[in-house]
Amino acid sequence: MEPKNLHGFASDRPITKIEEDELDRSKFASELADALASWQGKDSLVVALHGSWGSGKSSIKNMALIRLDEISEDKPAVIQFSPWEWAAQEKITASFFEEISKSVGRIDESESGKKLAALLKKYGRYLNTGETVATGFSSALPTLFVLATFIGIGGSFSDKDWVSNASSFILFILAGWAAFLKWGRGIIDNIAGNIEATAKEKEQSLRDIGEDLKELLLNRQAPLIVVMDDLDRLTSAQLRMVFQLIKANLEFPNMVFLLLFQRDIVEDKMNDGLQLGRDYLEKIIQVPFDIPQIETTRIHKLLIDKLKRIIKQDESAMKMFDDDRWGRIFYRSMNVYFDDLRSVYRYTSTLSFHFNILKGENAFEVNPVDLMAIECLRVFEPDVYKEIARSKKLFTTNGSDRYTGSKDSTVTSINVILDKANPDKRDSVKKMIKQLFPTIDWVLGGIQYDGGFARNWLKEMRICYPSNFDKYFQFAIPSDEISNSELQEMLSLTADSDRFSSFILSLKERDILVNALAQFEAFIDEIPLGNGSSYVKGILDVGDHIDAQSMGFMTFSATKHAEMLISGFLQRIDSQEERGKLLLDCFKTSEGLSVIEHILQSEENYREKLGTGYTLRDDEFEALKVEFVKRLDEMSINSPNELLSNEHLVSFLYRWKRWGNESIVTDWLKSQIQTVEGCIALLKRFVSKSSSHSLDSHIVKTTTYIKLEDIEDFLEISPIREKVKDLNTDNLNPESQEALETFQNALEKREKGIT
């Protein structure tokens, strides 16, 4: 079975079949072939096909060869000779006629064909001997020079004739020895073989053989076409050898040379200070052709067709694809990078590969339009791409979030990156970056977007959103981020409260819960209203198992994000009464307390401080508070250990005391500290942690503390202190040891007057 090319990787080789012609150049190739085949001149014809690297010269050549092979009547003999392959062996001239001889012998088995092949071989042998001797002698000159110098110095020490004669003799002998060492046994055999072969044949001069060749070629009904490709790869010296070879054989009739090269490169290499390379070539090449220009629209159509095939590999990517946005970013900036087939193949091959990597189980992991644009920079502007990858903060910090006065430094940083682009493409790169990163649009003369746009950037998996940025450069999901596939799965699970809760807890196990809940807020509007009960209950159920404490400046806790997820969903329901009823019904069927407590606290703050913006009616708000207190009252009686071990206990105590019966709260706490175990359990709940780092350090410092005043809001400290003062900490687990030591440190600071 033939292996599949999964991503359309291009080996950068020319096409070999007319069916592969995607740019409609086969007609030009066919006309060129017919023109070459029709030559019947008494001299050789030299045709050049000019084109830049990657323009398709070799593809046109291959299609022309196919057309020449299809000719049945007066079929020309076609010989492909690659000087570049023989250049390293310094056998360009010697190999030329040898290769032509072999090709003619294979192509033309007639008597005249065999005779022509033999004569070409003989002609090449004469040239081969001369070239080998000349090359060998030239390469031996350094050795001979050293030997001559050495012997010359020796002879200068004496004025005796015999010394001088002896030196000359030794020089002659050593010169022969040096030549043997330098040329090797092969050259001696080569010369001897050619001499022996020549002796067996009729004694002919090089001119005689040339005349015989002319006669044979003149009698042919079809020309001998010699194709030479990749001439622009040769050095200046090698090029001169090739053109000298062609020039020396221009008298042969019915011979056509088809030369393929990039004109400016070869002309530059042929400049020798005495004559311009262009003038030199004009004396040799009779018919110069240029590769036909390809319509840019045709190239772009081919690119678009390939891109469509890539996108159709993933249904999610198709849904995310924004035609209007793609049109703006392509025709305003990306299009300038696609002017030949090579650029299309380079781009689509790597894009297909990276596209496949970023497929998720349930969704495409990045925005497909952004991926196409950033891949364009990666392939054609690698220096710009690398700088963007290193500048996440610069490109993902929205204008409204930047510190005042930072615009000048931001402009400078962006201009430094833009200056790394190809000079003629700088403006296109600037336009592309503006499209990719609306976060910096205000710096480049555009508008400044407010924070409300960030939610859409997250939901659309745009590169400008911080949690998405790294995916475009790592081609993987960062370990501390949730994938788009998982976000889509999370969305689908809102119809099942148990599975939804389990999924949230799995995010906690991976230590990505806060980021995941924050990102899921962008999808609140996509949650079906019919999933309201299962969605709200699922979040309430996990509320007591997730962290309510923020570990950094300007960050929310997981519980706060959970509260926002419910409040945001409730805001979509027009009726405040329906909102309250839904929340109350879910709370009654859930065992979770923490998220409800946060929702009620926020509602209370709105009522006390703002007097507006309520999510709930007063009736449902009061009913929820009553249900909350009732739940705590029941737990204090029926499951006191469960309540005491709840991570959110301290927060509960404040609301329980304020909304319920204060004496019930204090009596319950007093009953819990009657034992050492109860005291330790209560102290663990009052332990708090804070994190910080200095401006010149990225090392985070975590501080553990207990505020004695918080405990004293509910009961006196002294009973607890008496219970634990003589406690042996060796028998405690690490968490209990930490709580006891933190409590004792707080007591010592108070005694010293430190607050």
C-alpha cells in the first residue's frame, strides 16, 4: 500500500506529470518543446529559460520533456546533462560527450545512431585526455613549487657544475614522483587507456572527428536536444567551463542546448571586470525566454483551496472559522507572502501539521484564523515570530489594564519587533499584528478596547487572550490551563449535575480549578437555560470542597468564581422571582453551603452599599438566609464534626451569627473546645495564608498566621490556650502542628505588643 502524505509535505521537487500542473503552464511547455524539436539549422541553437528560484523552471522543463517524448515522427533525441552533478569531480567537459554518447546509444539504435554514439565517445575521449592532464598538472603545481624551491636552495650552496646538474636531475625525478602522488594511479591508467584505445582506431585528429560529427548530425531528421538545469548552482569558474564548452560546439548542426538558470545570479557570476556577464551571455544565447508570470489570483485560489481542505478536517474548527475576519487579515496583510507555488507548499505543509496537533477531543484548541496568521509569521517572518513568542505580556495586556504612562515604552517595544520583519513587508506585518492583537491596537493608532471584549477573545480562543497565547507557540496545552476541548465538554456536562460536579473536582485535582472556572465564565451565555437546575446544583455541590481563599493580589478564589458562574447565569433569567425560586430549589437539594453563602453575602452588600443591582427579590433572599441558618443549626446537632472540619467554617460562623441566633453559635463553639482535639480542630480552621514577593524577585513567599481577634469575635481565647499549653506536638500530624505553632506565635506577639 502506498503511504499517505498526511499533511501535504512538499519535497520541493518539480512536478513530473502534466496532471500535476496546477497553474496552467503546460501549454507554454508544449509550445517550447515543439519549437525545440523543429530546429533544423546548420549550427547549434542555444535557448535559455530564465526564472527565479522556485518559479517553476524545472516543472516547465519536465512538461516539455513529456511533450518531446510524445513525438512519434522525427522524434528528437533528448539528453539531460547536469553540470552541477559533475562539477565536484571536475569532469564537466569530459563527462559531457560521454553522457551524450550513452544517451544517443540508448535512444537511437539505428546504424547512424550507433555510429554517432561511437564518434561522440571518441570525441569525448580526446577531450578527456587533455582535460585530465591539464587538471592533474595544475593540481600538482603546489607540490612541484615546494620541491623546486627546496632543491634550488640546496644548489645555491655550491657553484660546482656537477652539483647544479645533479640538482636538475633530482628535480626532474622528484617532479615525476610528485606528479604520481598528486595525480594518482588513475590518471596514468586513464592516459594509457586513451592512448591504447586511440591506437586501435583510425588515426584521426580532433578536427577530423569533429567534421565526421557534423556530417552525421546534419543528416539527422530530428535535432539532438541537450538540456542543462541548475546552472545557477555552479561557481563562476564552473560556469565559464560550461559556457566555453557550449561555445566551442556551436558549429555542430541540429543540436539544441536548453539552459535553465536564474538570470541575475548567473550574470553576476560571469562578471569578470573586463566584460559584463550579461554581454557575455548575449553572445552565446540566441533565444532567451522568461518563465511566464503566474496570476497572483491563481496562486491565492490554490492556497485557499488547500486551506479549505485543512480546515474541513475538524468540524469544530469549521464552526469557529470567521470568514469575514479571515478575509480582512488575508487580503490586508498575509497575501503578500504568496506569489509562487513554493510559498504555498511551505506554508500549507506546516500549517496542516500544527493544525492536526491542535485538534482536541471535543473542540479545536485555538482560533483557526489566528493560527493561520501566526503560522504565516512563523514561516516567512521567523524573527518576528520569535519575538512575539517571548513577549506574551506585551501582546496580551489589554490597553485598559496597562499602567498610566506606559504607552511610549510599549510603542518602542513593538517597533523593535516590527523592525525585524523583511523591510518590504514591515507594513504588512504591522497590519497582521494589529489584527491578531487588538490588545495593542491603541498603541498603533487604533481604538482602545474595554475589558468586556476579553470574554469574547477567550471564548473564541484568540491568541491575544493570556490563557490561549502559549498554545500557539508550544502547540500543546500549558500544564496550568484547561483546553478548549475540556471547556466544551464542561459545557455539555451542565445537563447532568453529578457529572458536572465530578468534572469540576477533577480540575481541582489537576490544580487548574481557578483558571478553569475563570475561563468558563466566558461560556455562561452558551449554557442552555433548560440546564439551569443541574448546572446550579452541580456548582453548589462542590462549593464546600473548593478553596475560598485567594492566594494573590488581584485574584479571586475558586469559590468566588463559582459564585460568579451562578450569578452570571441567573442574570440571564429576566424574572427575579424565577431566579430566586431556581436557586432556593437547588440549595434545598444540595449539601453545599459555601457558594450560597457567597451569593447571599454579595446580595447583602448590594443592598447595604449600592441599593441596586440585586439578583434576587427580597422574599427569595430572606428565604435563602433562613434555609442557610437552618442547615447550620441542624449540622451543629446532627454532624458537629463535619461542620467543624469544613474548610469554610470561619466564614460560615460570621453569617450564622448575624443571620441566626448568636447564642446557638457561641454555645456550639464552647462545646467543641472542651477537648484538646476540638481546640486543635477549631484552630486549624482559623489558620490563614498569604503570599507575596518583592519587586526584584519572582520567588513567592507564603506566610501562615492566625488573627486572635477573629477567634475572639466568637469566644474567649483563654480556654483554648489552657487546653493546648502543655500539649506534646510530637503526636500531632503536620497540619495540627502548624495550627498549634501558629496559634502560639500569635499569643507571643500579643504579649510583646506586636499586632
